[in-house]
Amino acid sequence: MSQRVLVTGAAGLVGTAVLELLAAHGVPATALILEPASVGADRTVVGDAADPAVVDDALADVTDVIHLAAIPDPIRDPAEVVFGRNTLATFAVLDRAGRRGVERAAIASSYAICGLPFARTPLRLPYLPIDARLPLQITDPYALSKQADEATAEMINRAYGMTVVALRLPFIGAADGRLATAAARFATDPATGAADVWSYLDVRDAARALFAALRPARPGFHVVYAAAPETLAPQPTQWLLDRFHPGVPRPSFTGRTVPIDLAPARDLLGFEAAFPFPVRSSVSPCAEAGPPEPRRAGPSGSPRTPGPAPPSCS
């Protein structure tokens, strides 16, 4: 059977980029979308990714799955809806794919699984860089849904032998939109990116990582972080960590190196980000300032709980 990829959540930001990449590689795609829309796929199925009958229809002639359909945060929907819809969709898609003999899948997990982005109270990282062995500190339904998704993927691998890669993706955007807005905010108020350790990924690189995750170097179930190699903040990483994650055990980071272990993405998937956002590096402009007041920030870098702003770092 020739390759055909099912992309769930195909009408979203990342899904659209995945379809464009598949088309560029000449790979036929089936798009599963919740509402009718024009998407770049040669076959489109409209329906709920949590509905096994809909998923069965979408899986016709499919060899690989990229599962993206999900509520992307715990902010707009009730907790039970966020957790329930996300986990049911992941189970339905992977289980039906496994039953049909699909051999490979990539699913969108999230950096937020570590617990920091939506934490109810400020959390302390046990160490840096962040990696797949980091103890999770989950206090929100979105991160919990991603933990359940990864457990589902591991079970599917054991039950059906399907190779599944769970990509823990950071803040994602396009260079002319969300990334530019976040970079400008981090330049003047770096506290708003602290929960995400100022990490990001261009949407084109997110698509590339997901495509690469369909062909890992080894079969099995794998959890992998993917991010740009440098942060979206202009300040040096060492200064940012000293200020916003003080006392956390870590090695030295040069320049604006992102404090996330990206070696597994490179070694297992052959993936390295190719679309860095053009951040102009700066010397630590607030080096003489005292410790900041704690602030809560979401995965987009926008503050959720108002607090005293730190001194300007422009």
C-alpha cells in the first residue's frame, strides 16, 4: 500500500502546515476536521475525532497518522471538557488505527505536560535542561490530558506494535504573527515567558518534526521534546535562569540556548529546527535589578495572574 497520512485537527494552525508539507513531498493526505472547511488534502472527512465511526471512515487506505485534534489549553473550556475530549479523541484515533494495522503514528503532546505553564501556584523545576525524564508537576486538566495521551500511546504500542512518537511541542506560531508578538513581549517583560523557559517553534518546523516522527530511527513508543535551539527572548539564557529560575541545578548555557534537551529529536528523528525567529540578542539589561515578583504566565507568554511588573528589560 502506498503511503497515505491521516491528519486529525487538520484545519488548525499546525494541521494546515502539516498538510502543506505533505503536499510538498507528494504524500497523499486525509484530513479529519470538526467543521466543514477548505483544507489542502485530497480527501476530507468532517466529524469528531472522538467518534470511532468517524475515525474508521477517515482511516480508509491510511498508512500513517498524525494526531493533532485537541482543545489546546485549559482556559476557555470546563476542565472535564478539556480532559474528556482530548483523551477520548486520542484513544479513538490510536485504537482504531491499531486495530486496522496502521504501523506508525505521531501525536502532538505538549511542553505544558511539565506542569509549569498552567500551574495554580509557582513551581520549581527540579533541574535543567528539561527532558523527558523530568518529574511532572501537573495541576491542570490540559497537562493531565497530555499525560493520559502519552499513556494511551504507550499502551497502543504494546497492544498493537504500532510505533508512536509523542512530540512535546512548545509555543508555536508563524514569524509574522504570534512569534513576533511574543518576542516583543519577552524583550520588555521576560517574566511572561519564564513558565515556558522562553521556548518556541515555528509552525513550519512543527510540521517538519511531526513528519519526521513518522520515521523514527527505532520502533516503539517515544517521548521527544522539539523546539528551536535558541529562545525567543533577547536576553542571555544564563541571566534569564538566574533571575526567573534561581537555584535550579543546571549546566552553563551559552548565548540564548534554549534550556531543553533537544538531542533525542536530533538522534531519534533527525530533526533540527530550520526556521529560527530573528531575535536580536541583548546583554542582560536588568542585571542590576533585584529579584522579580513572581508572575504567572501561560504557554503563549501572556500573564494570567496580574502582579507587579519587573523592571523594564528593553
